[in-house]
Amino acid sequence: MQQIYGTFGSMTGLPDPDRDRQFYDGVPMRRFAAWVIDLVVILVVGVPLALIFGLVTIGIGFALFPFIIATIGFLYRVATISRGSATWGMQIMGIELRRHDGSRFDLATAILHTTIYTVALWTVFLQVLSCITIVFSRHRQGLNDIILRTTAINRPAD
């Protein structure tokens, strides 16, 4: 997996995984736990909205249920990641996303990261591949992270 890492350039602004392991220890499991927390948040907001929309449209809106949930998830991720470089789940789990230069995400990076994540989420093969790369890549990167040269780290004590 380190060959994939090398293809996309250096990540010199991030802690070195060999010298600063504390930034990457436990990140794959924390990312998974954060994903579950975020899923619950999205469903708690999205399901009632989708149900109301379905009822208001006399049932026709129920066909759009997956797209309503996906839209809420997309907006939630972009809003939280662009604001604090982490979703609420990531904040609870003590991790945050960083760009290759070590900086936090801006709005453009949050949109790109979430767009690639959403495409991978709707494609089982890409989602499985992304999970594998999180476990085995040097900086614990998913596919969207590899493409954008970003990663999740344990939140530093700024």
C-alpha cells in the first residue's frame, strides 16, 4: 500500500507515521466509530424529514427516501468538516482530517472529500477498497484521502 502513497506525492506537513505514531494509533477503529455516530445523526435528522416529505406528497416522496438521506448526509459532512475539519462523530472520537500540508480543511476540500466519499459509499467495491486502504496505508488513508492527499489523525492538543 505504500506504493499507492508514493504515487500521490509527499505529505510533509503531517506527522510522520514512523516517528509520531501517537497521531495514527487507533485511527481506523476511531474512524469506524465516528462513521457510526455520524450515521445515527444523519438518520435521526433525515428519517423524520423524509417521512414528512413522503406524507406531504401523498406517498410519492417516499420513492426519494434514499436521496433525501444522502443529501442530508452530504450537507452534514460538508458543513461539519469545513467548520472544524471533523464531523461530530470524529470530534467525539478525537480525530480530525488534515490536508497534506498539515492544515485543516477548508470548504472546497470538504466538498471534494465528501463528494468522493459519497461516490465510494454508493459503490460497494470502492467502499471496501477504501476501508482496506485505511487499515493498510501508511497514513491510514481512505480512497478519498489518497486522491486528495489528506488523512485523519488523532486530534493534537493544539
